Amino acid sequence: MHTYSRQPLLLVKGEGCRVWDEAGREYLDFVAGLAVCNLGHAHPAVAAAAATQLKELVHVSNLYYTTPQIELAEELVRLTFADRVFFCNSGAEAVEAALKLARRYAAELFGPEKHRLVCMHNSFHGRTFGALSATGQEKFRQGFEPLLPGFVFVPFNDFDALDTTVDDRTCAVLLEPIQGEGGVNPADPDYLLAVRRLCNEREVLLVFDEVQTGMGRTGRLFAYERFGVTPDIMAVAKALANGLPMGALLAKEEVAQAFTPGTHASTFGGGPVLAAAAKAALEIVGAPEFLTAVREKGAYLEDRLQDLKSRFPVIREVRGVGLMWGLELEAEGAPVVDACREQGLLVNCTQGNVIRLLPPLIVEPAELDQGLEILAAALEKMPL
Ligand SMILES: *Cc1c(COP(=O)(O)O)cnc(C)c1O
């Protein structure tokens, strides 16, 4: 069905930061499957892990244990604040699981009155009814109402609004540490610290949606580390298995125990092929040297983007962290996306006027230079 306005491009092959179309034309890919292929395309270690497992054991359901799932869960627990993991198949499903866990935890501990979720304007959490009910953007909700009851919205980065909204009926606050689809809007570090404090004081869970910001994107394995603010529950997906569909819900023990056998499930969740791929990806992305390199390349990219801003008045603002950047333009972004593509660079535009750059984390500085040259040439053609 026609649910995407697609680019006129048929892609047939990928390797590292590059993809090729059916005519053999090469493109530098700064979309990376929308922050999914963090290790680039056709990463040999991920491909080998998945291929080996594909020939060994593909699916048995979660009625039984499998080694890849156990090892992946152990690794996620070792590398994060979490004590327990629930596996699913997408970002929206991870958010659904987070909403259900938050409600159930509060219902058991405080009773059914404490069921409200406080969410952010301009957020994006996915397209299923629960995730959509938490998404604070009218354009996604329109025509699907009534959505789930019990969701209230406050402006992002506005502590006073949160302070007056969180009450006895609030079970959780849900936010993206850096709003991705909403236009690459990072949280103020002081705001997140204050949100954490407020949640502690009022016995409210703090839920982070790290579907886009996770798996090294910000130069830390997860963005919460960068802010020094630990959530109680975290939704992960996108880059978890570097291109294979996998999501996960992470939580501390005390919260996780609200899910008991039968309360939540997923037939495919955490299947051995995906888990083997994710474990291979995590081994690379979770290494401190790898993350240091992401931070260094991120700082380099930031400098170069600020240079662009000083050269092109059409750039209103440059925002981002690590290798997740947005250039807010004074004009529509679609012509820039088209001009870049014609010159061999794939970039995404969100919110109509924010050019979003999400290069694979393995990108080389020379590839960043090459991409930015194409971007500069495209901006050159813009009025202003
Ligand atoms: C992409 C995204 C989702 C939805 O993930 P799907 O896999 O498309 O369901 C949820 N939250 C955030 C922050 C995202 O960027």
C-alpha cells in the first residue's frame, strides 16, 4: 500500500557506507536504513553470525530457551542499567511493551488509578495504537481517533509543564533523550536530571525510547549514559540487529517483575537468528574504542556542519549528538534531498525542513567529507 512517499530509486546492493542501484550507480548512504545499519551494509561479522545460525536453528518459540537469546540478554544486561530483557520485533512493539509494563507495575503497586502516561509534544514512538497514543504529533494521529485513553502531553524540555502535569494518577513519563523523527531535538541535560528527580519523588517510572538513539548512535552505547540519567525502562530496536527486525524492552528487576508468565509475549521475539546477529553487532558497537571513534567522528561532523551553517544562511540551526544530526532549513528540505541523491548521497528529511544525517557509525572522515561536499553543492542551489 502507498504508505511511503518513496524516492525514485531501486537499490540492489550495499557494502559499508555505500549502496548501489540497479543501474550500478553508487550512493553514499547517510540514512543507513533510518539509523538501523549502524555497522553499515552487509557487515561481515553480522552476516556470518546470522548465516551460521540460519543453518543451525531458526525458530522454536519462546516456550524454550536458545543459546543466542540467552547470550544476547546477558550482554544487554552487562552493558546497561537493566537486569532483565524482553525481546520483540520492532520499535513500536518495544514501546507497546514499555507502556504495558509501566501500567502493570503501577497497577500492582498502587492500584488502577495510577495509569496515566505523560508524553512529549513532537515525540515519535511508532504507529501501533499504543505507540501512536504516546506520539505527540497530530499528523500521525489524524483519522485514527479515538486512541487509547490515559495519555497526556507536555512540551519537551519544559520542566514546569511536567511538574504541574505529573500527579497521583501518573504511572510513567515517556520520552526520547533526543527526539529523532521530531527533527533531531536533544533534551537539555539539566531537564533530564530534573525529570529523573521528579519521577523519584512522585513514584513515577521514567521510560526512555532509545529506539533511534541507541546502539552507539550518540557515541555512547545508549544516549542515557551521555546524559548521566538512568531510566527505569528502555525501549530499543532499529540498530539492535543491524538491519534484521528486532526490538527489546530493558528494565530494572523491580519493575520487570510486573511481567509474569502470560502477561506479555511475542512469537518471533528474540529468535535465534536475530539474536545471533544482534550479539555480533553488540560485540562491535559496545567496544569502548568503537564508541570513542564515534564520538571523535561526531565532533568532526559537528564542526563541519557548523562551517556549512556559517556559509549558507538557508541553514537556520544545526542540532545533534554523535552521528545523529539535523539541519533545520529556512526552506523545504525535499529539493536538497533530491539534489543530493542525484549527486550520489542519500539523506533524509524530517518535519518538512530538517535534513537528517544518520551515517553508519563505521563512516570514515573522508566519507563524511565527500558527503558534506555533495550536501554543500545541493545547498548552493537553494534560494537565500
Ligand atoms: C523508528 C522509531 C520508532 C518505531 O520503530 P518501528 O520499528 O518503526 O516500529 C519508535 N521510536 C523511535 C524513537 C523511533 O525512532
